[in-house]
Amino acid sequence: MHQLTLAEIARGLADKKFSSEELTKTLLARIAQLDPQLNSFITLTEDLALEQARAADARRANGETGALLGAPIAHKDLFCTLGVRTSCASKMLDNFKAPYDATVVAKLAAAGAVSLGKTNMDEFAMGSANESSYYGAVKNPWNLEHVPGGSSGGSAAAVAARLLPAATGTDTGGSIRQPAALTNLTGLKPTYGRVSRWGMIAYASSLDQAGPLARTAEDCAILLQGMAGFDPQDSTSIDEPVPDFSANLNGSLQGLRIGVPAEFFSEGLDPRIAELVHNSVKELEKLGAVIKPISLPNMQHAIPAYYVIAPAEASSNLSRFDGVRFGHRCENPKDLTDLYKRSRAEGFGPEVQRRILVGAYALSAGYYDAYYLQAQKIRRLIKNDFMTAFNEVDIILGPTTPNPAWKIGAKNSDPVSAYLEDVYTITANLAGLPGLSMPAGFVDGLPVGVQLLAPYFQEGRLLNVAHQYQLHTDWHTRSPAGF
Ligand code: GLN
């Protein structure tokens, strides 16, 4: 049963082949047996899951239908969950039980999804390897000595290891697409504003966006459908109609114009990944797509701009964790300053402290114009590059990451080398565009992803292209040995 996709589960439940309660029990037992190897969950909510599964079975017995009704999922541990620990993988929030559900959590629960628990992640979503978690590193099921990517590494590892069919993630600079690529999953970052950020603990508010991680594009369509939509409680949520994401999966790719940016094949890209990306291009050409070389001339500035803007916003967002209102408080503070200082020094891990320091510096008087303002100008140039490109092409295609998953610990002494791994994903966040990563082959037994980018609100186009590709390839069906 653990091999089933969301689409297959929906059919199995509708045909009464099994109940949601049976499926939920099977997966919880599988998690108990296998997750000690992976560390992909921070909190399991068995009782809540069984309660939700029984309620879903009752709704089906009453004639209700729905692709998510009774489907097991899990949430990255930065979505607030009522009465359940919401830690953001930080000591700071180790004791924090959210007083309400995030909109994404509430919407999926209303659709009948069964939440098995909260998945591990990089602390406050800062990282590309899931090594900065207070609860320990997550292992990649394809090779337990390697990272699963981050920051949504727990969601990715759990889905890749068939502990559950799909999970939520968030993507500020690649945290859905990059772990998807490194674990052989399909992951989608929607257009900024498509999914509500209400109840999602903020990292960099102008970049953060929630989305699905699953094994297939078809399943990403199902999960995204349950997540997307206008939310008056999030002022950056956009009041756009949400299309039926599953309706156009079978649209023809005849004449689809795919732009391949020269800058995506620069120095630093593993040539074996470049070859797999070119193979995927040939596959899409066979399906009728037309390839056009394009240029995104300002891409080289994306990493420096991102690593000013994201820490700047983080330093502001994380100022709320002061030992007074939420989370960790130091013992016996001498005075208020001591309370702030020690609570934050004890509660935040080293990567989070580094980002707060960088961000506060970039925003400080005298440096604001030189760093933050310049970075915002670069952001606009990058957006303009995409707008120019999308005048000529329907989709942009390239690698998701320059390298396959690295060994746990390999980049610990050099944070910048980890930042460089985000080179292909962060441009979509800076521009607010939707992006998807899909499995495209293996290097040394480790999965490789191809990234597709589309104009604003064209998530349906990304899912259509990925689904057609998956009908003609079988990379996404491979599962890691031992899982
Ligand atoms: N790796 C990037 C960072 O560390 C992106 C993380 C994310 O998307 N949450 O900031």
C-alpha cells in the first residue's frame, strides 16, 4: 500500500479497496519501522491522524468524494498546527504549541487530508541540506550518508522513502525544488501569492511560498489544489481564480516553446547533470516542444542579492523571538537585555545567528543603501530578464541544482559553498515566478532534477509539461533500495 500515489489512493478509497484508517495505520507502522534511519519527522500525530482518517471514511460512507478525502500527508514543521508542537526545527520553538492552524493546514484538513505529523527541516528554513535542524540531520534515502537537500528535507526524505505519498514544503530560495531534485521527487513552488502564508512561520516574507512535494506531477496537482487560493488573512495572497490543476495534465506539448538559458549551463554545473538535462530536452522535443536558446543576463547577481534580501527580512522576522512572548527563555535573567541576549543566543543555532547578523548589518544605517537597496534593484533586473524571456517562450528549462546530494557534513566548514548550490532556484523566488523540479536521471546512484519555470500563475502549464514527461519516462517511478 505504501507504493501508492495520491491519485491511486483516491481511486482505491473510492472503490473501497481499503479504508483511510487501514492506510493510515499501515503508514504509521512503516514510519515507526523505517524513520529511525532517516529522521524525517520531528513530531508524529498518530491519534489525530487516526481521528482524521475515521472522519474521512465516514464522509466517504456518506457519499462525499474528493481527491484528498482520506489521503495521508504531513506538514513541514513551520506550518502552525493547533495544539501540536510547531518547532521550525529550532530549540527556540521546541516548546511551542501553535494556538491555531495555518491556512494551508486548515484547508487540507477541510479537504479531508490526514496529517501524520510534522516533518524535519533546516532551522527556520535556512539551509540547503537539512543539517541545521535542532533535532539532527535528515538522511537521504538514496544514500544514508548523503543530505536530502533542504530546507524541506524531512518532507522530501519521507515521501521518497515511501513513508507517505506527499507532503507540504516551503520554498524561499529553492527549499521545495532542491530537496525534490536530490531525492527523486516532483516539487512545485507556486507563484508568490498563490498559496496563503498565514500561519507559516516567516523566514523571508517577500520570498516564502508553500507548495507540494510528491512523486508525480499528477499528485502535485492534487495537493496544490487543496493548498491554493485567496486568503484575506494574508495581505500578499492574490485574489486570482484557482484553476483545476488536474484538468489540463494531458494537454498536448505540440509547439510548446521551451527556453534554455545559456547561464544555466555555466561553470560549476556537473557535466553529468548537464547531459541529463539535455536528454530531458530531447524527450520534450519528441513530444512536440520547440527549443529556443535564451539568456538571463543578470542571473550571476542572483546569489549575492538573495543572500542580502533573505537575511535582511529574516533578521526583522526573527526579532519577535525575544524570550518574552514565544519559545525559549533563558534561566534567571539579570535584566531585560540579559533576557534578550541569552534567550536568543541559546535558542538559535549557528546558521540562524549568522543570517540575523548579516541581515541586521545590511539593514543598518549607512549600509542600507549600499546593500539592501542595491539588492532590490538587482531583483528588479532579474524579474525584467524573465519578462523579456517569456515574450518568446512558454517555459524555461534547466538543471535544478549544480550537483547531486553531497555527503552529510561536507560543506559545514564553508557556508558559502552551500549557498552556491541555490544558484538555479533562487531566481524564481526573487521574481515571484512558479517553478517545478522533476526527476530526470541519476549520477552515481543519486537522483538529478530538471527545473521548469513558467510565467506568473501558470502552475498548470508546469504540471502539464511534467506530467507529459512522466508519461514517457520512468525516472520518477524508481524507489530507493531498502525503502
Ligand atoms: N537554501 C536557501 C537558504 O538557505 C533556501 C532556503 C529556502 O528556500 N527556505 O536560504
